Amino acid sequence: MTLYPQIIIDALATVTYAGTKKNLIDSEMVADTPVVSAPSSLGEPWKVKVVLEFPRDTDPFLKSTVKSAEAAIKYHCKKLGDDLVEVEIATEFKSAPRPEVGQMLPGVKNIIAVSSGKGGVGKSTVSANLAIALARLGYKVGLLDTDIFGPSMPKMFDVEDERPYAVKKDGRDLICPIEKYGVKLLSIGFFVSPTTATLWRGGMATSALKQLIADADWGELDYFILDTPPGTSDIHLTLLQTLPITGAVIVSTPQQVALADARKGIDMYRNDKVNVPILGLIENMAWFTPAELPENKYYIFGKEGCKNLAEEMNVPLLAQIPLVQSICENGDAGSPAALSSDTATGLAFINLAQAVVTVVNRRNKEQPKTKIVGMK
């Protein structure tokens, strides 16, 4: 039997690429005419070389597609009567390779992780308002919603219907963040249905997170805010292994059950293998003030729990944010409280931003740059 390139092309036409739901030929992924070399002597195999072009080196379907292509070529040749075929499949990429870990965000000066050991303490509300307040102070700010399974930033910024587009930069296709209120914003919520649960295994979630970090055009930023999910998980480890985090701020309510989890969050960053500085604590829902009684304070969740924890852990208490109905309403309406400094809550977030700037400047002056965690 004699092999020739068209036989190989016919075989590749039977392989579907999951990224387009079309076969490799219709997807225009065969970079050049397949090379077929005849055996030099009896008993030696035919040699086939194919070059497949993928959108990027991080393509999640790369390995499975290469294996399927190799199997299809061998199967096709066997049907034509030749078992002796050696297949080599090389890969090329339309987009330039992703920068290595440690070089992903060269234009970002400070990376701040906003964390909590417990869900429901208002961490995302604090993240959104902190980012907006920093932007109002004149800083260049980016905000990444790293909660892959429960993204909330698109709603809080009233951009649920927005869809980021791709830009070509330095030979790479990069996601262009949505900009609103002076903040560059990305979230997995822009790419999945808001009414459908994201049923992904850990590997898929961390891969998506890395794309939002490294395959986006974040540009020059003074502050890059990471709104992290509750607890300590794969997402946190991925962030620590991908980015040199300048410092973490821990959000908690004053109640003891929340403070117990806040201690775990602090311990994660202070772990010997991590060594990310704790910039301070934020006490959210510190007290309740009714709109009709603005001078009154009702300590629904306990009094000064975070203040006591900050003293115990020897870290600053950056802010005490009151529980006010308008904070929730403004967040749901996509107009966070920090947009207005005429209200007590708006002023509280502006003061928080100023406190964060102060502790970050002190940290950068007194401590070395954080190293990326080399954890297996």
C-alpha cells in the first residue's frame, strides 16, 4: 500500500475538536500539508508527520485532540491495509505562549488578597467597595473575582450582561477586562450562565482562574484586588503558587464563630511555606444603625470581636464597617456604597482604602517582596 497526504487529511477529518465542535480540517487546525515518508527498507514503518495549530498553549483540549488524531491516522491506515505506521504530531499555537509564573503581571505594583475564613461575612462587598474607593483616590485598580463557583462581582457592578472581548497584544489573544467605576474587572461570571451551577472539578476551576490572571490585558495597576472564596481551598493555593501576593486583608464579623474561621485564614497566610503578610483585619457588620436613628449603634453580632482579634494577632484593625441596609441594597443594584463619600458607609470605605494604602506602603518599605509559593 502507498500512503499519501490526502489519506492523512481524510483521517484527520474524522476527528472532532471540542473547542469548535468541528473536525480538524474544518477548524483549520492542520498547519501544513502532512508529510509522508516511505520506508527505506522492507519491514520498516511509514512515517507520518502532522502539525496541528491550537489557539493557545494552555488549550484544555490539546492532549485529547492529539491522541485522537494519532489514533485516527493509525486506524485509517490499518483499514487500508498497513499496520506499520509511525505517527508524529507536532503542535503550534496561534497565540504566543503564556508568560512564566512570576512574570504574568509585570505592570502590577501591589496584589491584595481579600479573604475570610467563613462565608457570609461580606467579603465580596468589601472587595468591591475597596476597589472602587482606591480608584476614587486616584489609583489604577484591577479587581479579579476568584470565586469560580459563586461569582458575584458582575451583579455588584451592574455588568451582568457585559461580555469581555479579546484583544491582540504582543502576539497573544488577551481578554480585555470590563471597566466600570474606574476599576478593571474580570469574573468567571462573565463566561457562564448566572442561573446554572458551575459543576467543575478542581483542575478545571484552577485552569480557568489562571486564564483570568495570565491571559487578560490588565495593563498598569497600582492595586490588583483578589476577591477570594471563603475558606482555604485549591483556589487559594493556585493564587499563592501563581502570584507574589503583597499582603492579605481578612474580613470577619464580630461573632465568635466567624472569628474562629478568621484565625484559620490568618494561619494560612502566615504558614511557613506561604509567608504572605497580613495587612490587617476588617470588621464588617460591626454594628447596626437604623436609617431613622443614625446615631444609634446596636451590636447584633457582638462588640469589637475583630478589634480584640487584631490585638491578639498583632495586626492592624483597618476598619469597622457598620451594618446598614443601604449597603446590601446598593450592592444588589450595582452601585456600591463607596461611590458616595456623603454617607457614613461610603466614608467608611474611603477611610478603609486610605488605611490599606498606608499599610501597603509600610509593608513595602519594611519587608521584602513576597515569593511565589513552591508548593506541590
